[in-house]
Amino acid sequence: MSLIQENVEIIRNATDVQPEIALILGSGLGELGNQIEADVILPYDEMKGFKTSTVAGHAGRFVIGTLAGKSVIAMQGRFHYYEGYGMEDVVLPVRVMAALGIKSLIVSNAAGGVNTSFNPGDLMLIEDHINFMHNHPLIGPNDETVGPRFPDLSQAYDQELQTLATTVADTQQLSLRKGVYAAVTGPTYETPAEVRMFRTLGADAVGMSTVPEVIVARHQNIKVLGISCISNAAAGILDQPLSHEEVIETTEDVKDRFMKLVTAIIEKM
């Protein structure tokens, strides 16, 4: 039995819930997982081959149950490439959730604002991404029963879900930015010169996650909606140092708006 199937069996033995929507909750945004009417909570250390979430703001567990009337599975915390884990480790939870039969993935993160019109605390709908991680989760042998050798990412982020998110935000009178997310390895924050480069390349926000997970989800034909919390202005925009404490502080301030938005989106999916 493969590692993916072993984990599917662990989950199916723990709950009868068949999740249709998955959530990956990034730095400081895991509070939404506590709003789920949980049927079961599975810490990652009870899974096979799962690594440890070592970053503040990542609880490190699956929450499976009901949210806004829909069956969901949420990752409270993710694995990062910069933690020293391989790409196959980073995307293993997505592979497992795909094997469980999810149809849609809502992925969130905290990101630095590259677009100078963005402010800390803004929420940004991810319209597209730039993979600047110098690695790719689909390198290696391809299982054609899972997905094609050369997946199309021309619509990595689902247009219908973006439209739904925009409509919900308008109803809530919430300003929802839109833009391109650039993914880097980290763990250092970018230099001012790198931020200027990303702005030239067309990025509006930069972070250290998300893109590998999105690639693997699309490889398996799962619809993706991405939302970034702009936690700080990227390096060089303001004359001040950057810190993870600032990231957590900003996501703490924005979590209620984030939870209200995502819950309403799920209700209408």
C-alpha cells in the first residue's frame, strides 16, 4: 500500500465524513479550523510520513467535519520547503486529500505586499502565480492515472471561484485586492532589490508557500481558490525591518474578516 493510501485509510478509519472541500490555513489563519464542527481532529504526528510544522502560527493537524453546511477537511498549518523538507513532503497532504475525493481547495497564506498600493491587513485574491522556488513538485516519474505529464496551468486559480469570492466580498463590503503571488524558498525575507525585481515581473505579493500545493492540486484536476493576507509591506517599501512577529500580529487583526469571507464562500460553493 502506498504512503498516500495508508493515510487515506487512517482518515477513513477515523471518520465517515467524505470531505468535498479542503482548506490549507496559512500563518496565523488557522483559527478558521476551530470554527469547523469537527467530527475528528488528527494531529500530523498520527499520520504516516507527515513532517512536523515548526513555524509559529501552524498548529499541525487535520480538522475534518462540517463548515457552513459543507463537508470539509482543513489543514491547520502546512509544511514549508524552507523547513528542510522535500517537495514530496510539502505536497503529501494535498495528495492525500485528493485521494479522499476533494473537489475544491481553498489555500491561504500570509504574504508581503509587493504592490505599493497594498496595505498590511489587505486580503488579496490570487489570480495567478510565479514559481520562483527553483524546484517543482512534479519532477520525477509521472503517474498518468493521477494526472498528465505536462499539466496546463493557464487557469491555475479557478475563474468561477474567483467570481464567487468577489461577489461575497462585495456583499460583505470587504475590499478584496486581486493580484499575482510570487513564491520563493525563504526563509529569509527578500531584499529590496529582489522586491523591485518581482514588481517588474508583475508580482503583487511574495511568500514562501502555496505554489507547490496549487500545482499538485491542479495536476489532479482540483479547483483552486487562493487568498493571501498581506501581512506587511515587502522590503524596501517602508524603512523598517521585517519580522515573523509582525506577520502573526497582522493576521491576528485580519482573521475575523478572513473567516467571515471564507465561510460565506464555502456556504455558496
